[in-house]
Amino acid sequence: MAEDGSTRNPARRPGGRTARVRRRILEAATELIARDGIGGLRYDQVAELAEVNKTSVYRNWPDRSALVADALTTFGADVAPLQDSGDIEADLVDFLEALAAATASTQGRALLTVVASAREDPELRAIVDEVFERRLSILEHRLKTAIERAELPPVESSFLAEMLAGPVQLFVTRGPRAFTRADAARVTNVVLAGIRATHGT
Amino acid sequence: MAEDGSTRNPARRPGGRTARVRRRILEAATELIARDGIGGLRYDQVAELAEVNKTSVYRNWPDRSALVADALTTFGADVAPLQDSGDIEADLVDFLEALAAATASTQGRALLTVVASAREDPELRAIVDEVFERRLSILEHRLKTAIERAELPPVESSFLAEMLAGPVQLFVTRGPRAFTRADAARVTNVVLAGIRATHGT
DNA sequence: CCTAAAAGCAACGTATTGTTGCTTTAGATG
DNA sequence: CATCTAAAGCAACAATACGTTGCTTTTAGG
């Protein structure tokens, strides 16, 4: 990997304008993916929505999949790590609320649009998997300590994750109104009660 | 609505070949929608996959939304009406199994791909809503009788539907393996136990 | 075994997509 | 604050994909 002649690095400059342009392009791309899916993503439209010349889009992302990947991951704060207040139920309610917000966000919607296409595109699949994995591991970690403290019976955490996240996701994508904290509490209540009733204690 | 002059109906013929061609086109369209979403649907590709000349596609469905609508609804047996065996739990397990199958089917996947885009297209939204409504009403009907028999505490059926269908949907779309009857039973157990524990009885 | 509805075929115009050379703008460095 | 140049904008272009049309061939229906 010999450095090429021009290693003088005269002025790489990801400052000000460039950053702004990149950011707007990624925002626009995310929004369009959320709306039209990957197949419907048009560079032209991205440029227009971003209020940027299309050349900038083409030159920065010569291939689509890179653009999609960046759009899906860049704003990826996603769901914040689950706090440990000592009360698993309260913490889960917080988590579900955050999860609902993340799912309803432009980026979250874009992600869901892409899930289907990801089935056959390994590159894409990796990206999608990563986000979901991260959400799951946040949840798993907190559940583990709850189980250790016997707040919960021992239970497969991926199963619990599905039971909690499934209704949230369905509600957010299909529901007529916004997902509220009360909704989060209701889901959490039922699932925890159900788990305790069926898995002893 | 006056009939137009040519009501002689000399020989409309939706028999043999025509039916075959229509069917293959709709199958192909469904599959492509499942993969690429609506935005990515190309008449060209539909024709190729259906092994049919693209003219046939264009002439039968001059506009996209009609094609999409037909693709999404034609094979729409979807989920069968819920049996009433007298045991609500057993019946729900059956239902979830059927729901999982419907969701995993090509048509089910196509439907999910479209949900996001349906947010801004009223025509599309109507189609999607209809399928989900139908599923929900099948469930609601059976739940009502269960509640009357005091097999279940009175509970908002749309909430229960989310609690049951959410995990199924999440599992089917994201899970690594197929959704089994045991999975259906597990979900049903937990939700019913949770409902009973939190809503009295 | 006719008749004509509907499918296939091939060629076409047009819009859209992606590319390139040049000009302009504005961070970075001293 | 002057200068330098990376990177954005612009405009004109080629390649391709999209959708259309006229004609020929197939085949269901009577």
C-alpha cells in the first residue's frame, strides 16, 4: 500500500460547505428511501430535495449501495442505551418509547422499507441486521441484570424482545395515532405479567 | 351509465390463454413488488419474469397503480376465518400460524413493502388498510364470543390484535428461521396470561 | 373451421439517468 | 486578509431504459 506521489495532503477539507452538502444529501436520500424504497431512489430527486446539484450526488456516491448504506447508518444514534434504574418495568417503558420514536423517524421508516429488499442483497442485509442487533443487544443487556436480580424469571431474551418490540413496530407503522407513553406501559405490563405467569413466579 | 354502442359483446374471452397470461403477470408483479417495492417496479422486468411480452403488460394495465392494486389483492385468500372450537387459546394458535404463513407469502411480503409508500398514496393506502382490516375483523369476531363466555376479560380487541400479531410479524420478517406452531403457542400463552393477569380474572 | 380478441414481435420517440469539462465558490493556510 | 485549491455548481452531452404503436401470429369461442 505505497502512498501515491501526492501525499503532501495539501488540504483535505471536510469542513463547512462540504459537510453541509453531504448532510443534506443523506437527509434527502433517507427521506426518499423511506417513501419509495431502494428501487425507487432517483439521484435526480435526491439532488432536488437536497437543493444541491446532482453532480454532487453522483461524485460523492458513484454507486447506489454506498449511498443507501450511508443514509441508513449516518444518523444512527437510533435508540439510546437502556438505563438501569433498578426497576425493570419502568426502564422497559422508557425503552419502548424510545424504540417507537426511532421507528417512526425518517431513518427508521427507511430502514423498514429496506428490510424486504435486504432479503436478497447481502450487503444491505448486513446493514439492516446491524441496527436490529444493536437494539436487541441493548435490551438483552438490561434484561440479563433483571433476571439476575430475580425481577424476571429466566427467559430467552430474544423472545422477550420480539414480544415487546413487535407490537410497538406494528403500532407505529400501521396505527392511526402516535404511540404514547401510556401505550408503552400497557404493552410492557401485559408482556411482563404474561412472562411471569407462564414461566413461574 | 348508458351502455356504449358495442354492447353486442361479440366475444369477450377471458378464457384459457388470456387468463394464463394475466395470472403470470400478476404473480410476477407481486414477486417484484415484494423485492423492490412499488418504486422499483419495472414493467420490463414484470414481463420478463412472467415470460410474457411486455406489450401484454402495458396493454392490460395502462397504469401502474391498477397493476399494483390487482397484484396485491388478486391472490387474496390471505388468512382464513378463525374457527370456533370453544377453546379460544387453541383457536388463536391456529390463527397466528395462518397469519405467519400469510405474512411470509409473496403477497404478504409485497404488502409489507408497500405499507411505507402507502402513507402518502391514498389509493394504495385503501388497499393496504382493507387487508389489515379484514385480518383484524376476523380476530375481533372470535374474541368477542370468547369475552362473552368469560374465557377472556373484556379487552379492547385492537390492542389484543397488536399484541398477538406484532410479534408474529416481527418474527416472520426478521427472524432467521420459520415461524412454527410452537412459536404461535408461546406467543399466545404469554399474551393471554398477561391479559388475564392485568385485566382481572 | 371460421372469426376476431388478445398475445407476440419489432421498431420507434422520448424522458430519464448518469457523465464530463469547465467555471465559480468558499474553507484552509500562512 | 490574501492566496490556493478542493469541492460545488452549471450546462451540455451520451447512453440507456421506458413506454408506445402498427403489424403479424396465435388461439379461444362459436
